[in-house]
Amino acid sequence: MNELIQSIFLKQVGIAVDLTSRQELLKNNLDRIFADRGSVEIWDQDAKSHVLHVHKVHTADEFSKYHTIPGISNARYIFISQGHSWSQLQVTAELMLRIIAHHDISPLMIDFVQCYGTKVTGEDNPFYGLFYSSFSSASQATFPSSMDHFDFCFHLRRFENHGNGRMKDPWSLRQMSVYQRFEFSSKTSTWMFIKPFENFQSKLKAFRLGKYHSHPMAPHLLCLTQATENWRWYIDFLRRRLQEFNEKATFCSLDSIHMNYELSVKDGQRLHTLEAKIVTGIAVLEQNLVIGNGLKKHCGQLKQIAGFGPDLATQEWMLDEIETQLAHLSLHKTCCELLLQRVHGTCGMLLKILDLRNVMIMKDYSKVTTELAQIANTQQKNLNVMAQEAKRDSKIMRILTFVAIAYVPGNLIASLFSSDLIRVSDKELSHGSFHVSQDMWIFAVASCTVTIATIVSALLWSQRGN
């Protein structure tokens, strides 16, 4: 495999690019780009009847046997497919390299091959789209005399409806790589299409039978035309997405209490995503314009080569059609740029509304906080009044308690005189007398003990409360 890769790059030593780094990059990415098994579809167009002979080739050995079969062909179309946008190319690395080596395909085409294969995210190589154009002569003659062949290849992108209803965004960015090698002596072309756009092969079959199929660059025009399609509908999809935010920015209530539209930072995030889609669209359109202008320049150079083949009317038609597609791409780019300006204006307006709402909400919060502080202050004053009243009541209760304690001995004396412990004799009122019981000392000791204990308990309770 390494020898095959080296032989491919050695044929193009004269190219003024760094082929060594490209060679190493290809070796390191073979497993990522190419599958373990797959097939290549090859169309051979009969030079006289223009009938297509379609073949499927699965291995490098099959291709070696196939291209040795004698036949007269003025065009060979090679189609490389891909399962989905994040998968490997459905062809083995050996078969792909055998085809490139056999047809002397420029290794610069491998730059475009690097855009395919397994991916971690959909953002891998998101803005890649260029073209290569070169005229070659074995005699080192200057252009336009004695040209042997030319190489023309490019990498196009466009948006297609993926049809997956589970996703919010119905559009996906698709890519397609095209290569052509044209031999001036035999007027034959070798074409390679990697992951053609939807319905491209059926359109190519019909296109090659058209009025101007004799122009060897005609399939490039079909590719450019397909790259121009779908933009009207994709831009309309972006416009409708933006309209949701325009409606909020135009009719959104500024009152933070009575809100007619919900508005949050999430809207800013969604607008940022929409802006990224529009920026990507503008980048893709700009790249397609560069490719279209390169195609126009290349066709203009072909007009200078004597005996090139197509008549003047066909060559003029080709240039006019390219101009038409370039005009369409320019209009679509202008629409996207206007959408981008509206996104910036809408985003600025929504941010201002959010800021204003936040200010009004902060004012409302400040007002509520002030009212709560006033209520709390009033409650604190009431609590202070209640505490003072409770303290005054406590003092009164202590006074009453000590008064009650002080009256306890009197009550005891009154009880004493009303009991049987002391008897009063009233035989003679003027000489009255009373007699004390012999157990009177027990009552005196018990009464003093209880009185002292009561007073001490009251004093301790009072000190603990303070």
C-alpha cells in the first residue's frame, strides 16, 4: 500500500505544493476514510452511440481485469458512494488508489478525499471548498499551444432536506467532490464523483444526451447547477425561524408584570445558533462562487486552444450558463447577508428589552423589599412595646408576691387564735386570760421553717429571672 501511494505522488513531483505532507496525511487516515469492503460504479460511454456500459467493481483485482478489456470509450465516469455523512467511503483503500494510479488522477484530488470518512462531529471541515485547475504539456510548451491534458477538480457543498422528522432542523449540509482529466489528443475524459448530490446520476444520464453534451466541461455545469438548487427553500426556512424572534422584538410588552411574550437568555442562544447557520451558508455560497468563477475562467482558456473541439456556439452557451448560475449564487448570498443583518438587529433589540425588563423587575423587587422592611420595623417596634409592658408586669407581680409573702405570718397568727392551740377565757371580761397548749412550740418551729423556705425560694427565682 505504501509503494502504491508513493508511486501516485511521484508522478506529480512538478506540482508546486507540499506533496510529502499530503502523502503522510493520507497514510495516517486510510482507516478513517475507507471501508473494509465496498464497490465502485463505473460508466463507460461509447464514443459513437453514446450508450452507457455500467459495471460494478468490488476489488482491485476486479478493476485490473476490467480496465484491460478492449473497448472504445470517450468518457469514463467513476462514482464513489458513502453510507451517510459521518461514515467511511464505501470503497477499499486499495481499489481507490488503484483507480487513481491507473487514470493518472492528480493527488491533489486526495485533498478532497480527506473531507470524508468517520467524524466525531458534524463540524469537521465545515468550510472546506476549493478547486484545482491545471493545463499540462509533456513538451513544456507554454499555454495555449501543445497542451496534452488538463485537470479540473473541486469540492462543492449545498443544503439538502434530510427527511428525518425526529430532528428540529430538517436541513443538512452535503458535500460532493468532482474530478476531470481531459486528454486533448483523444478528446476523452475521465471523471470521478465522490458522494454525488441527490439524483445527480439520473440527471447526468439525461444531461449527457442534451444539445450541448459535446462540451467536455458540461458535467461541471450540472454540478454547479445542483449546488445552486435548494437555496431558495433553505433561506426561506432561516427567514421563518428569524420571524419568530422578530415578532417578539416588535410586539413584546415592556411591562414586567403583564408579559405577552416569554423572553429569556434561551432566546439569545437560539438566535446565536441561527446566526451560525447563516454564517455557514454565506461561507458555502462564497466558496461555490469561487468555484463557479474558476470554472468560467477555465472554459475561457479552453476557447484559446486551437482545435479544442466544441463549436463556438457551444462554448458561448457554456459561459452564459455559468454566468446565470453565478448570478443565482450571488443573489442567494445577498439574501443571507441581509438575514444576518436582521439577526444582529433583532438580537440587539431583544437584549435591550431583556435589560429593560430586568431593570423594571429590580425596581419592583426593591419596592417590595422596602415594604417588607417597613413591616418588619413596625413589628419590631410592637415587640419592643410588648417586652416593656411584660417587664413592667413582671415587676408588679414580684411586688405582689412579696406583699403576699409578708402577709403570710399575719394569716398564720389569725389562724392560730382561731384554732384550739390557744384558748381564751372570758369568765370575767375585765380580767380575761388565755392558756397556751403544751405543743405550741412545735407549731412555732414549723411555721418559721416554712416561712424562711418560702422567702428563700422567692429570692432565688427572682435572681434567676434577672
